Amino acid sequence: MRTLASRKKTGRRHPLASAALLIIGLVAAGGASAAVGSVANAEPATTPHSQQLTAADGEQLFRANCASCHGLNAEGTENGVSLIGVGAASVDFQVMTGRMPMAMQGPQALEREVLFTQEQSDAMAAYIAGLAPGPGIPTEEMLDTSVVDAEGIAAGAQLFRINCAMCHNVAGAGGALTEGKFAPALNDIDAAHIYEAMLTGPQNMPVFNDENINPEQKREIIAYLHYLDDNPSVGGFDLGSLGPVSEGLFIWIFGLGGIVAITVWLTSKPN
């Protein structure tokens, strides 16, 4: 058997040297990948409460995250609409529901995890609002539904049925539209986002400005939707609140199926 000294003289490596080098390389590569991943997934830098983000900070955030579709000056491109004149309310709605930035192009932007803090969204909203006048973010007073009584909730229900139910369903369960689009369900939605959606008309939704539905009526609609959140269906199992579609299927499957089963059972008795 050759000694270690004889191996050194011949210039040959130990049989385990290649395996050791491979393991060291894999560990180093894994460490580097983890370090890069931690940097890429790091949370946005927080700003001390004493130093609020400004519209200038919002401009930088916009150019880094939104300009590729909406243009460097928010003038719009073939991939994104112009944001000049949409107002702060539109920015707050789109950003704080996770619809913007879009994950991918599609019939409409989908709600997903929010990527920005409220402070960052407010800074971008201030920048967009500074480009041209537009709807502002609603105040807490506008969103306070505690002052809406039962009569106001009933009025909100009537307003909702007249203006919104044809797309969102009378119970706010949502519904399908054309070309792969849909009206989202309105259960457990933040009051500010409901108000902003009425005010700005995102995507396929029409705009309900204060001339169409005044602030008090908007608050009554919000109170009605929150009433639906807190009060289950008094008629029993609501079948998803999808109306005649789910109810008709229930009748065909269980009602007609039960009749057929009873008929088979009755006709089998003489045999």
C-alpha cells in the first residue's frame, strides 16, 4: 500500500478530494443564492414617523414600479392607460387592493397581495394628484357608517339594487361579464375601497361621482354591504347567493332527481 508521501510525489489527489470540492462548491453556491434571495425579498425600507414620504418620493416609487406601463410621466403607453387626472383615490384603490402593479396582462387586474405600505401608496397618490385634479381619498367622516340607521341601510339597499346589482348581484356576490371579465364579490371589503371604486370606476365599472350618487348615499351603500357581511341569509342556505342559476341547478339535480328516484322505487314495488 502506498503511503501519503508516495501519493504526493506522484501528484495524485486523494480519492475523496473531488467529492469534498463538490460539497464545498454546492455549499458556497447555496449560500450565495440565499443571500441574493434575502436581498431580493427584503421588505421596503421603512421611513421614520418623523420623516413622512413626500410626493417626490412617490414619483421615485412610481418610476421604479409603474412607469414601464404607464410612462415616465404617467402619460400612458400601449401597455397602460394615462394616469393624469385619475386622482389620489384611484391610486389608493388600485395599489392598496393589490391590483397594481399587475402580475400579468389579462382581461382585468386581479386582487392580490399588496406590495406597498399605506405610506408609500399615499406618496404615489400625492404625486399623481399633483399632475392634474382628480378624485381625492375619502375622509374618515365620509366612511363612518355608524351614523347610518336602519332607514339609511334600507335606502342604501335600494340604491345598490338600482345601480350595482346588475353586475355585482343583489347580495354583492359578484358575477360574470363578457370577454373573461367579472364583477368581484363585495363581501368583507374595506369601506374606503368601496367608496373609491364608486368614485373612480375602476376597469369595467361606471363612475358614480357626487352628482350621480352623493357622499351620504355612498355611505348608505357601504352600510348596506357591511350589513350583509354581519347578517347571514334569513332564508336558510343561500347557495352562494347566485340567484336563479344555483337555485335552478339545485331544483334540477335534487328536486327532479328525487322525483325520478321515487318513481323508480314505486314502479319497482309490483316486481
